[in-house]
Amino acid sequence: MEDVRIEWKALQEFTAKVFEGLGMPPQDAAKEAEVLVWANLRGVDSHGVQRIEEYAKRVDAGIMNPQPHIQVLKETPATILIEADRAFGPVVTTFAMEKVIDKARKVGIGWGLIRNTTHQGAMAYYTQMAAARGMAGIAVVCSPPNMAPPGARAAGVHNSPIAIAVPGKNYKFLSLDMATSVAAGGKLHVAIDKGTSIPPDWALDKDGRPTTDPKKAVFLQPAAGYKGYGLALMFECLSSLMVGNPLITSTLLNQNPVAPGTQNSFVGAIHIGNFTDIEQYKENVDRLVTALKGLPKIEGVSEIFVPGEPEERVYEDRIKNGIPLPIGTVEKLRKAAERFKLKLPPGL
């Protein structure tokens, strides 16, 4: 069955109403909806509205907190430690990124650690907050293990994503957002929603064997073997261990059980103007992109892309022509509408 295209504003308004139904204050619900639909607009459907059903289940189970008591535990001119109280990720992460951007504006760099948050959505949203203010942004997230190290047939690390964004001039941003696994876990859910198979290098089944059935996928596989695994391991050291909340160790050793979906994270902002002229920097980003695009291409390739560019192309299409949703995601939205007595967006 073909995907259904939905106008983005209507989808975002509906999504916000769902989160209000789950108990979120309207301002927080609007931010959560914005971050999810932003991912859909950029073609990152693994982190879009297909997550609504999962989030609702986690709220019902007491894992995600729609009304958290977010606290600043420690703070210096350049650093901040935040207790999220199981907040929805976008709510606390936008708060943290605004804090580190302000610190970078004052002292050149801002670094924030977030403890006990939940799913943060597409991490590029936060790094682009910094890039939009003429800064470099970085964001990383860690959770309990879901990815098998090379040679293992069980999960040992999380497929921790990393996002980095810097501003350009004509090229708005260079924006990298990648998991340390071959494919983000959410892509398995999208494949299930679409009723399609997955490549055999994406995941392992319960017995540690490669599988092409997303319903049988249990453990993700690391990107580039030891490289993806190594990055994920070090990100745990820079986030979970840094905030005294070791998610991976606690899980592997069955100590202090961690609720599914618990995350620790770090975000950072660097004031580029403290090192070089910001306009010259943006021009140099443009020149770098132009140089890369001018490289000789192999047969069958018409264009060389830079990080974030494919997503921007998708954004331009979907902002005008709507967001395509597979039938599995549509069914999730229909269930949410029924539960909260909401009118579905036109087209659903």
C-alpha cells in the first residue's frame, strides 16, 4: 500500500495534542511535536511521529515523565550538569543546549551533561540550534546496550548517535547526524511499518545471527566494526560515567536495573568567533563544500553530497508537498486519535 502524504503543520498540531493528552504542559507538548515532525520533514522517519505509540507506552509504564522536575545540579561559567527526571528528551535537551550556547557566547565554550533523560529524537536538531547562532554544536546520547560488539552475540554497548553542525554562508549548515550502528534502531521500526526487509548487516537475531527480518532483529551491528563499537564505548565514558549513572555496566552486571529508554547525554557549543572571523569561517565552509563537489565522480554518480544536504533536499520537498507516512505509522496515529478523542489530520 502506498504511503499517505500529510501536511506538516496539521501533523504537528495533532502530535502536540497527543502529548498534551499524555499529560505534558502545552509548551512542552509543542516542543516534542516540533522535534518529531522536524525529523519527518528531513526524511529521518525513524525519529519522527512513528515514535508516538512507543512514547505513550513508556509514559503509561512510568518510564517517560511528562511533567519532570528538571534541576541544574552543578554549574560553572563553561559547564552545566542537569538532572532530567526522565523528561522527554527534546524538552530537557533544548533547555541544555540553550544553556551551553549562552555559556559559549560569554566564555567561548559551553559543555552540558544531562542525566536521566529519555529518547531525544534526531540529535541534529540541537546541534543546528548552535550553528544557527554562528557556533559549532555537538551532541551525543548514550542508553543501555542494544548493539553487539564485534565477535559478541549479545548487546554490549549502545548505538550512541553523534551529531555535529557548523554554519556556512550559502550552504546553511554542514550537519552530521549518525548512529554508531550500521543503521539507527528506529529504522527497524520503519521497516516494520512498511512491511519491508532489512539488509543483513543491520542487525542480529536472538541467537546472534544476521537477519533480514526487522521483527526478528534483537541486536544492532556497529558501523565499521570496531570503529563504531569503539566510538560508542568512549561516548559512554564521556556521558554516563561522567554523571555517575553507568547505564551499560549496570545492565551487563545486573546491578541497579535501568528503566528501558533511560539516556544520558552531552551537548556542547563552541563560539567560532573566539578563534577566527565568523564570516570568513562561513565562507571557508562554502569553499570546502564547493571543492568536495568538484571532485571527479565515478560512473553513475551525478553529484557528491555533504553531511546534511540530502536531508535538506527532502525538507524542501516535504515542506511543500507533505510528509509521506507508511500505513503502519498511520495506524499508530489512528490509535492515538481514538485514545485521546482527537480529530485526525486531513488525509488520514
